[in-house]
Amino acid sequence: MPESYSPAYPRHPVTTATEALTVQAATGGGLTLGVGPSHAWYIQDQLGIPYTSPVRHTREYLTVLRPLLNGEHVRHSGEFFTVDTKLDVTAPPPRLLMAALGPRMLELARELTDGVVTTWVTPELIAEHVAPRVGTDIRIVVQVITMLSTEPDRARENLARDFAAVGDMPAYHASLGRAGLSSPADTVVIGDETTITNALARFRDAGATDVVVSPLGTSADRARTLDLVGSFSR
């Protein structure tokens, strides 16, 4: 699956802001920066960094990061960070998105960022859970996994095995539970071209401002899907 955000725990917000503004300066302002808390299995189990209080950590991270991106001098002493600096990089602030699924994270995204990034969701989850919490003033980016197949039931059964570990992650498990789903595979759009375009339209109607399609299948099927998405977006 594509990486759409930078995990916050391994990287200090001053470092993130410096790198983001450097990219902005080099590209003439083409960056959209995504950040998020990631998951305990990666931050704690693989990196050995305590995965402590992700909501409070993310709030403080954004509280430091956002004004640095805006060129402000930040003086901050908090639970996780102590900062007294202003960055010497001249560039326009990038748009700032946050990966979020749970209610408190979604509300935090509405308060402190320009948009939210979601994955393993359905149009119903966007309409009933995400959009009401973030409102209409920020972007709702939805990552949609698709697969062209003439045997959708069999394909979904195989994907359920492939994605079983994803469904065990607390954030995804809780999100799927809100929709009454048992597996991340239940959010994958599987079928023919019409099935895929209809699903994309449903996400748009549910409140998604941006739909990022990640096609599965053979190289030829992925190419067909991307051509289809290009036609749909036009």
C-alpha cells in the first residue's frame, strides 16, 4: 500500500518542518505534508520507541510543527517536546494533512490541519463517521484499494487472508467495527470497471475531496484501472 504520511514518533517536529520547507523551496511550493501517529507494532515493536499517548503526542507534535511551517519562532515546553527555534528556510508553508480514523484524531485533524487521510474505509464510514467530525472546510483524502476481477468473492477471500494482520491493528480494527466489517478486505473494491467507477462516485458523494486509488492484480489490470481512474477524474 502507498505511504501517504510521515510517522511522527521517530522524527522530531523541527526536523520534519525543516525537511518539508526544504522540499517546498526546491519545488516551488509543490508539497502536501502528511503526518500521523502510525501504529504500536511499528513504532514500539520494531523501532523500540514508546508508543505513549498517541492523541496527546500528535496534538503537541502539530502544535509545534504548524507554526514552524508558517515561519514563526516557536517557544514550547510540553510533555513530549521542548523547542525554542525559528527555521532559517524561506518557503511557503505546505498544506498539512493528518492520518486519522478514530473520533478524537479526526477532531484533532479538523482543529489543527488542512485535511485528513483515511484508509481501509467505505463510503458509509466516510459519510457517517469521518465527514461529520471533520466538517466541510478541510480535505478528506480517501485511499481506495481496488481489484479488477471476474470472481470477486474468491478474490475477497484471498485478500482477507493477505490482510489479516492489518485488521488486528487497533485503529483499523476499531474503524472496521464501526462499519460492521470483519476484515480490511471488505473495504476493497472488487469487480469490473463499472463496479470501480460506481464506488469512486460513492466515495465522492460521501464527502471525499480526494480519492487515491491503489490497484491490485496483474500489471495489465493495474494499468487498466489507472486508465479508468484517469477517465473518471476528467
